[in-house]
Amino acid sequence: MAGERQYEFSWDFIGDIAQGRPNLGNMTRIEVYRLFQYTLRDVLEQSYGTEEADRLLYRAGFLAGTELCKKFVGRCESLEEFVKKVEALLIDLKIGVLRIEEMQRDTARFVLTVAEDLDCSGLPEAGHAVCNYDEGFIAGVLEFQTGRPFRVREVDCWCTGDRTCRFEAALAGETV
């Protein structure tokens, strides 16, 4: 059928790792993840330009954040309970160390940090932030719990000389 998608996300794409990798298991080195991410980013940028590559990575991160929460966290009674579960999950999966620095409930504004970030911790300074995927991931996580769309912007990054990634989040349509 024309227009039918072949790769719409499904947890089936994760597969049965125990069966498929009986000797190597589910662990790999960070270099392999970054090789995948930064070669994909390069191809996207060459094909569509930097702005569109950043937008596509944000969208992919949003989908990942949403799907990860659906499968492993679920909606929680309180935002505090949800944040604790997400913090624990990100550490368990070795994605990074999430901390909420500011939470303004009345305006739904957040400042979050992710230390030991999977995407950029340890990279050389590039003069610009690189965590567009993480921005989308955090937006997906927040929208999953609240049911409200968020816009997330990275304000500090390892690649700008900081030693933790810091993100500001606000409801979509608000300034971040």
C-alpha cells in the first residue's frame, strides 16, 4: 500500500535481546551510541540543513521520552512521584543523572539538569549546545505526565564549556 510506514515506532524493534545476543547481552560502549547519533546527525544535516536536523532530533527525542515513560514509568498521582521514578529510571538505564533545580507549579516552568549525559558529557567544546534530542526527550517526558505540551531549550551544555547540561522547560507558546 502506498504511503504505508515501515518503521513506525514499536517496542518490537527492541526485540528479544537475550535470544538475539546470548553472548554479548544488552550492554555496549558509549562510543557506539555516539557513533550512531553523530553519524545520523551528520547525514541529517547534510541532507536537510542544521536547523531541520536539530528539529528532527528534537522530534525523535520527544517520541523516545514519551514511549519510555509509557513503558517504564506510567502516569503518577503527583509530579514529585513521577520525577522520582524518571530520575531512578534514567540512572538505571545509564542515560544520565536528572535533577530538578526549579519547579514553578503555577506557571509550569522547570529548570532541569542532566549530569553524565549520554549525548555529550566528555565531548570537546564546540561553541554551541548539541543536546536537541535531549530537549525533545524532556518535552516528551513532561507532556506524558501533565498532558500539556512543553517546549524545552538547553541553556548550558558540556559542549559550551559547562559540566552539566541544563534545560529550561515551559508550556508550549511560553518563552523558554
